[in-house]
Amino acid sequence: MEPMKPVFTAIVLGWKGRDLAKAWPWRVRFYLFLSRMVLNAYALKRHARPFSLLSPVAREGLLVYLSRHPSPYVRRLVRWWKQLALVSAC
Amino acid sequence: MLATDGSKDVHESADFVIVGSGAAGATCARWLSAAGRSVLVIEEGGPARAARGEGYEASTRLYRNGTSAMTWGRDAMHILQGRCVGGSTVVAGAVMEMMPHDVWQEWVQTDPRWEQRLPWDDLMRAHERMDAELAVEKTPRELWGEGGAGLLRGLMGQATPTWRAAPGCQGSGRCFQGCPHGGKSSVDVTLLPRAEKEGARVIPWCRVERVEIADGVAVAVHGRFSAGGKLVARAKVAIILAASAPGTVALLHRSGVKNVGQGFQVHPAVAVAGLFPRPMSAGPEATHAMESFAFRDQGLKLESVRLPTSSLAQRVPGVGRQLDQRMQQLPFIGSWNVLLRAEARGRVRRGLLGSWIQYAPTDEDRRKLLKGIAILSEAMLLDEALEVWPGVHGAPETITRPKQAQDIAAMAPQAGAVPLWSAHLFCGVPVDDQFQACGIGKLVVADSSLFPSNLGVAPAATIMAVATLISDRWGAA
């Protein structure tokens, strides 16, 4: 299963994407892996469980929070996930 | 193209070995092969095929790092570069505008040798030659679309149709995915096939790993095919680097050349989107139909942009249900860009995972970008937009009144407040009067890494004009 699926389905409702892991270069996959760790850290901090175990509403709420985060680094992650979710949606 | 599957080692030689098949590399290949020289063009990506699956195919096949390349820093910006035969010309909007004369004068004032290296009259003649070669023309009225006509109205007439190398444009707005109709004069369908007719050979899927330099003279390039084979290409006359500003610097880093990568500049862009009461994507519209240089004294260029669905949706704020609601209105959403001739200088550095770009706009640059966003937001409201999404952190997500737009211009500049991207990259490699890099003999630079500064306009036309002059001189050598 595409490891970014929980994130992408929370950003683009009904996202049915392709297997990004095969198509994206290794460097992009590596950064995606690191970005998932950041997301899970925030999920643990705010909801005491990893992102994939959150309810859809909690997932969306967390992403909205991160998209308005004071740190530009965190906001940029959400923009990047959104970009990948939209271009890979089908 | 060279008939090899790339699984075996290949040894080649030619008068000129060109690294990169984009605007600069293809232009050099075109004129050098026409002058009777043997030419080998090496390209890291594969043949460009127009993507059919919206953004996904284009992102993975045509762009470097699947459109995910970024600069490093709080103002991190997306770097969009083509990685295919034809380079960024395959995924660019086909805008062909020559560098302004005052920018050339700035170069000459900074270093008088530029007057001899690139005489203005020669540059203009080369520019006219390339315009004829690529059938450049002004965007016709029927391809202005709602976005282009709207920008003209919103800026109260202070905009003009762009000059584009797209004689067969059908206004599908899919330039960034590789034109599906073949209507754009990208170099993979114009200059490179003409060069191949004259005997040039193009080698795709081969990443050049280093340039072999012996006794201060470049003699060969060493590359590796994506299928695993190695390539050694020896140059009898010269090696021409045309791999884009960061790509050429990264190759020089890998080749052991020092003191390159400083002074790197970009031409950052920001998007403003808005919801209109009329359909914005009903008729045909060129990707960049209209542009405005009315605020050029402040370094700003404004342009209309027609985007495919997935790219346009990225400019709509929100995630989840909010994004879903706004996506229902996608046909009524329009988007314009503001580009800045930024003064900031960064650096291409060498790191453990390869070269990376360190870059941050100055506070003055950030202030000008906010001003540009405010101007576009006001123009959208003047063109009857129901709401505008400026995308500035700290400003309202949605604005509906001109006063709110003016407030954006008055905001304090803040790092990372606006999402930036850039496809125009400049500077980083010092050259001599023969365009040889860092005093290394027969190692010629022909791309925008040799430019002393940001042009403030789309650079393809200037890159091609400069590459034409370089080819003329080296072809006759």
C-alpha cells in the first residue's frame, strides 16, 4: 500500500492514487519518509497516536493546524503533500 | 538518437560534446552541426513524451526529482526544471522575450569585458535568428482567454500579449506537462531534429558524472546510463556545458573544480488565485497569454497563467472538506503570477546527497513580492473576482475588498510567508572571453550559469541568443 495514502486521502477526499514509491526518485521517497516522521510526531503530541490511527476528522484537523503553523518549514510540508496528492490523484 | 540500450559501455568521440539538451545545448548542437562539426549531445533524461495522465506522468517523466526539488532555507522554493530530451523547453510556457537592454548595460558597467563577449547588436541579430527558427509570434487574440483578457482589464490596459514560440498552440494550457498537440516549438521537436539531420547524435538516459580535466584542459566526459552502462565521450575541440545553472555547477563540483556556485540567483514567482463569477477555463487560452512590465522599475513582472486542473488546484487554499468544496468551483477559478527580479544571491553547494541550493530572498525582495501580490489581488477584484486567495501567511486567507489587498503591501516582510517557486535560474560560473569556465581550456559554458545576474524576464530567448554567439565563435575556431 502507498505509505502516504492516509495523508493524501485526508488532503484530497476520495484520493485514489498510484503507487508513488515506484515512480518518484529515491531522494523524493527518502524526504517523504522523513516528512511522515514529522507528521507522526505531531499526531502523537496532539492525539497520542500515530496519524494513520486517527479518525478522518482528526486527520483533517491536524493537517489544517499544520498548514497554518508558525514555522515555514512545517507549512511547506503540507503544501508539498498537497502538491503530490493532487498530481497523483486519479 | 544513439542506438544503445545503455546496458553496455560506450566509447564515443566528436568535435564537440554537449552536456544537456535544453535551450542552450540544443542551440549549440543546431548551429555547430550546421557548421559541419561533429556533435554529441548527452541528456540525463529520456525522450519527452507528452503526458496523458494529467500532472502525474509529466511530474515523474519530465521533471527533475518529480517537481520536488527545493532550495534550502526558511524561504524554501520549488525549483522546476525539465529532465528530458529538450530540457525545460518541454515543460515551459514557450515565452520568448529578450533580456532588456538596461540589464545588459548593468553587466557592462559591472565588468566592461561583457561588451566584447556579448556585443548588443550581435545578441539582437542572434535573437532574430532564433525567433525565425522557432516561429515566435505574439499570442493571438483568440488565445487570450478569460485569464489574459482579465489581466488586461484588471491592470487597466497595462499589459501586452506575450511573444511565444508556439505557432501551433491550441490553447489547452498544458505547456507545463509537455504540449500534447506538438504545437510548441520546444527544442526536442525543432532544433534537435534539425541538428540530427546535420549529423548530430543525441544520447538520452545518460547522467554525466564528471568532466576529465588533464593539465588544465577538458578532454572527455564520463557518464553512466540509467541501465548501468558507462559512457566515455572524448571531445576533439571542446566540451560544452549546458546543463542549467545548478546542473552545470553541480557537474563542475563533481569534476573537482572549485570556486563555482557563488552568486547564484533565481527569478522567484508567486501565484495569486481568485474565484470569479464567470467560467475562467471555458475557451482556449495560452499558458502565458498576457504579461505586464508596468511595475518593472520595482523588479516585478505580472502574467496570466492557464493551468491544468491538478496545478490549478494546488493554488486553492485548504485541505480536506474545505478544499473539496472549493474544487467544485474549479472552472470559475483563475490564477495569475507575479515574478520578481530578486536581488538576493545564494549558492550552489556540494553535500553528501549531491549538490544543494542555499538561497534566501532579502527583506527588500520579500517586500516587493508582497507589493506584487497586493497589485494582482487588487487587479483581480477590479476584474470582478468574488474572492481572492493571496496565499500570504499572516494575511486573511480570503480577501474581498481592495483595502485588504493594500494591507498586504504594508505587511512586514517575513521569511517563508509566501510559497515561492522558480524555473529561472542564473549565475554561478565565472567565464573568460572565450566562455571557458574557471580558466579551464576547452571547457565552455553556454547556459545561464555564465550570466552575471538575474534577467527579470523568461530567459530562454537570451540563453539561445548567447548560445548562438558561442556556437558561431567556437564553430569557426
